Amino acid sequence: MLTRLSQARRRKRLLRSARADDAGYDAVLVDEGEVEDAVARLGEAHPHYRGKTWDLWRAIALILGRHPPLDTRILDAGCSYSPLLDVLGGLGYSRLVGCDLVTEGFPDPTMAACARADLTRLPLDDSSCSVITSVSVLEHGVDLDVAFREFARVLRPGGDVLISTDYRDPKLTTDDVDRAITFGAPWTIFDRSEIEHLISVAAAHGFAPLDAMSWGPSENPVSWAGKTYTFVFLALTMATA
């Protein structure tokens, strides 16, 4: 466990690194070089898939920059096998909560309070969180309208929703993939029109992108289940009125 002093030093170092990166948050992962840059900036790699360090770093950098108070309440919707809450807890954030339908791979219970729950029916009060993250979740058959309605209910005005999901344009089908490897859930690799639709669904519930979207082109550096694709990261903020 890091001491408070060492936590503060690491927060300062990461925030300095984040400020040195003048790229916008809303973007497509372009190549392996961006993954390695994220590993260097964060100082560690995602423990389960190195490529996911790219979106992990973007989420951490945005939270440090826009939500520095350590008592910020942060929800990770889809927290299993994600190191996000563990990293934030290690930086000193103290009001961390998570939910997932898969309970294996939950974060360290000393870092975050996690429960088995559907992100379309969150067991949280209205306006109770300042940040919601959802990494590698929405591609698994989530009803987008219901999800963003629930995010809007739980999030405080001015709060942020940080999303990462699978992406390739033109469209890449996953119909031939064995659903056993996705815990029986559907798997969609979104194309540009589908991401634009996702953003429009979010807008209907009061969310707007923080930045102009950077679409690539991408070298599609992600390879999993016989598919080659990439990730897209969206930082959406909720209107204050």
C-alpha cells in the first residue's frame, strides 16, 4: 500500500504526464505505439491485456485532471477484470464503487465496494456519482438507451461518463465467434455509424462529447478471438442544467 506522501507524488507525476499529452480524449486507438506510450505514462500495463492500457490511461488521466478531489465518488460499471478501481484506490481515491454481472475478477475490496448488478439497473441513488466508467462493456448487448438513461440518473450534473468499446470501420462481423468466450453475451465490434448512433443516444439523455472525435485512421492493433480491430474511447459530460 502506498503511503499518502507516495500517493500524492504519483498523482502529481501522472497529472504532469497527462498535461503533457495535448491530444483530445475522444479518439480511436491508432497503433501499438499509442499503447506503449500509455504504458510508459501510467508506469504499468493492464494485467490482462496490454492493449487495454491505452483506455485505462485515458480514463485515469481524465479523472486526475477533471476530478482531483480524492472523495470524488466514481462508479466503474463493468468492473470485473478491470484494474481501474485498484489504480484509483492506489492513488488515494476513497469513494470507489463497482458493479458487474460477472463477480470473478472484482477489484480489491479494500479499494472499492463492488456488487453484482446490471448497469441498466444500478443500485445507486440519483445524482450520487461524479464519474462513471464503462470499459469494454457496451459491445456485449447492452441496451444503449436504457444504459444512458440510468447513467443520467446516477450522475451528478457536470459529471463525466468515460466509455471504451471495440471498433473497426468498415464493419467487422463477430457472428462466427463462440459465445462461450464472452460469457454467453453478444459481441459487437462497432463501426463509425454505430458509434455516431451511440453518441446521439447519449445526447438524448443530456450528454455531450468533451472533444471533437479523432477517428484515425487506425492500424487495428487489437487481436482477439480471431478478429483484428481497435478500441474507441469516448468522454461524455452531462449538462449542468
